[in-house]
Amino acid sequence: MILLAAPGLDPAVKILVETLTSAPADLSFETDAGFWQLLSGSSSSLPQALERPFEVKVAAHQMGSDVYFEGGVIGSLSLECARCLARYGHVLDEPFRLVLEPAGDRVPPDPEAATALARDGICLGDELETGWYRGNEIDLSNSVLEVVALALPVKPLCSEECRGLCPHCGVDLNDRPCKCSTLKSDSPFAALAKLRDGFDEDSPGGS
């Protein structure tokens, strides 16, 4: 079963509870760039540009009245390297797991959770892998946003070997060596070098 998020429509990764059985059903959601833009647009801390749209794969089943989801989010976001400031495609392949129980007449004490339950038919607990659901339709879109947001690196790097920018002239050291003369003077070994040069001058063979 493949559900396609059509361009121009609100992003949705929706699952109908009534279609689930005790046997896991493999679901695949293919999204376009609008999916991420609409989801992340309200947060200035999240990157807005995609290198590769997200694909959400979920194995879903129902056991009693509880609903189980296990799957992953695959895609690529355009991030800025913290060392060289270049844009690069950061690949995400993040697994997730959710166990939801029916909310019944219960109302979450957290207003945001109550709003999510009414809007998406789902709200997450403190563990982020458990929560409640209400109604026949569960929208996992904001759960996908949460998975991606938690997986983003605190310090994005285009590669672990990135040499960054010269702090003096701004040259990208990944492209070419820096010829800044100040690098030597700022080196922690510069003082030792001066002592060595002075010793050589005072030595009998010095000039």
C-alpha cells in the first residue's frame, strides 16, 4: 500500500485504524518538498531546504485496542557545515517505534498534547515511543517531524575530515592550503621557535 502526498496539499502521513489487523501491514509514504516546508515552516530552528524528499516506511498492526508502528524516515536535508560554512546534503535514515493506546475520554494535562490529539488523532507521552490515539484516523506527520528534528546534528559537518576556514584570511582549507603568515606566529610553538632562534644566534657558530 503506497500513499502519495500530492503537491500543493497539506502534508499527511495518515493511517486508518480500521484497516489494521494483528498481522503487520507494510505502508510506504512518498512525499514531495512541500511536505517538509509546510511541517517545518513554523520553526526557524529547522532547515527549510530538502536535498531529497522524505520517504516514510511503517509496519503497522493492532493488538487488542493498542496500535503499533515500527519503521523509519529516509531523506536528505540541506545543512550548513559548522566548520567551512558550505552547504551539503545531510542524509537521514532514522528508525522510530510507537505504541499507542486509545485515549477514550481522557484529556492530556499538557495543552499542546491535547491540541495534537484533537488535530492528529495522536499525542505522544514523555518517552516519545508511547502515547494515545483517538478516532479512526491517525496522522503521523508531526511525529515524523519530531523524529527528524531529534536526529539533526548539534554541530553539522560536511565530513569528519573537514578542515574548516582559516580564522585569519577565510580561505577554505579543504580547497587549498592557507599561506597566512600569521598562522605561524599564532602557533602555540611560536614562542619556542623564538627561543630556539635566539639560542642559535648566541651560539659560537651563530652569525
